[in-house]
Amino acid sequence: MFHFTPEQGIGVDIHEWPYLVGSDQASLDVGMCFSNEPVICIPGEFGIRHEDHFYMTESGPEWFTEPSHTVDDPFKLESAS
């Protein structure tokens, strides 16, 4: 069985505590960085993992880079023309 936690802290070892799951009661502090990695898996066929990273500020989470909102135009090239 494959187990993967899609949201976790990032640091020197990349995948670090805390994990952003309902059972984790850790406080999120300013400056903490996280990886958001949703996965789509079709067993025996293929899997896709998309990574976005964000950090905590005094006013809440901020993206390092704005995540794509569509798989059809991930870099918003169609809307730029």
C-alpha cells in the first residue's frame, strides 16, 4: 500500500513536521514553510503529483508562487494574448 501525506512542513530534510492533516494539532508560526502536493493515482496506470509551496505570515499563508488554476493553461498563456 502506498501512503503519502500531501501537505507537510519543508526545511533542510524537505519533508518535515508538522503535517497539515486533521489529526495534527501543531500551531503554525510565522516563517514556517509548507509543501502542498496533491496526487492523482490510477493504480497500475500512472500517477501525477503537483507541488506548490507556501509560508506563514502574520496575516496568514502566502504562496511562494501562485498555483495554476487550470491544467489546460497552467501558465495563463491563453489569457495573456
